[in-house]
Amino acid sequence: MKTSRAYKFVSLAIAAGLLTSAFIGCTGKSDKKQGAEVEETIKQEIEEYAYPLPSAFEVTNMLNEIEASYIVGIANKPEKVSGYLSEFGKAVNLGIYTADLAYATTYNQKSDIQDYFKASETLVRELDFTSAFEKNLPEQIDANIDNKEALVGIVTDMFQRAYSYLNQQGRTELSYLVLSGTVIEGLYLTTNISENTFQNPKLIEAILFQKEPLTDLENMLANHAESDLLKDVYLDIKQINAIYALEEGTSSMTETQVKALSETVAKIRESYVQQ
């Protein structure tokens, strides 16, 4: 978690510095005070719209590193994308497909990468924010299908662009719904990738890694607790966090906790993918 935040801070600082230099270069103004004010403004804007939680790749990489096998069929079926008709169903399943795309990319599953990207692309188009992405994004995916490192960068940029764009456009609730789908799917994959989750300390570590982001997400959603679009998701996240809190302050989980968490997440996730 600390690594993620440090990386974000460095990225923001670099981006702000580059944008400040570009601004001064274009206007011909070199006044240090004005440059500092511009830099501070840019930093604030970048931070405001920066992706607020660890990337889905941080979760899927943990699964890969503990040598958990890639499970065909565990993720949401790409062909179900045409069945999501409501704004809620489209947005939350865009988040779910986002995590599934990260999962397939992490394990270098080329066919699934293309299928989950196409499903995500469909929902982005139907939710009307294709302008958030580069026009040649599909070509980038195809051209780098054999280059895992490049794909991770491309897909990560997708996550960040979507979140930033939606917030800049005043569609914060929609961005939170997408984010919630991604987080739920990440936890679903973690808790369902093995039949013996409790016996695997590394899987427990991966589950606990997601505790803080889920707390952060609940706090983000709290300001929208009465929103028609977010109120059910807010209650779902609270329900998950209540299970984590049963052993508050510890670095481990009981078997009862793990079972309750797995069942609760699976039930919530099933209600989303059946929208």
C-alpha cells in the first residue's frame, strides 16, 4: 500500500512539473512566484482527479505471485455485456470487466484480454465517455497483445483516464460505481480462486491487502449514501467492511470470517452481474 501511494505522489509531482514548464514556455512568463502558483493549482487538480485506490493489478499480481492458477470462467462472461441495460448495470459491470481485464492481462490470457477489452469498450460507449480515451486504443491493445508489460501500462492508463474524465465531467457518482465494481470483483477473485482459502496464508494476506481500500471506498461513498445510483452499493460495501471489522486491529482472519466474507462477496457480486 505504501509503495502504491509513494508511486502516486511521485507521478503527480512529475506531471505537475511538466505541465508547469509547458505553461510557462507557451506564455513566455517566467516569474517564479507565478510559476509556483500555477504548479500548485495543477497539483491540486491532478490530485483531485487521481485514481484514489490501488490498481486492480496490485490484487491480480498478488494472486499470480503466489502461483494461484488462472481459472477459466471465474470472471464475468463477456457475452453478457449486451444484457446490461440500466445505467447502474452498465457502470458496475464496467468496473467488474475492468478487474477481469486486469486478471486476464496479469496471466497473459490473450483471448480473454481481447474479450474483456471489447466488453469494456461497449459499456464505455454506451455510458458516453469514449472521448476519455485515445482513438487508437483498440489498435494499441492488438499491437501489444504479446507484450504483457506494455499491456499493463495501457490498461492501467485506461483505469485512470476513466476515473479522471468522469469526475472532471461532474459524473462522480458514475465513477464511484465503476470503482466499486472493480473493487468487488478483485475481492471476489481473491476469495474464490481456491477451495481452501483459509489454509493459504498468502491468500489471506491478499484479502487483508484489500481491507484498507474498501474502508476508503466506504468513506468516499458515504457522501452519496442517499443517492439512487449509489445507496445499494454503499450498503454492500458497509456489509463487507463489517465482516473485516470482526477482527479489527489484527493481522489475521478467522475461518468463520473468511467463509462469511467469501459468501457475502459472492452474493453481492452475483446480484451485480445478473443486472
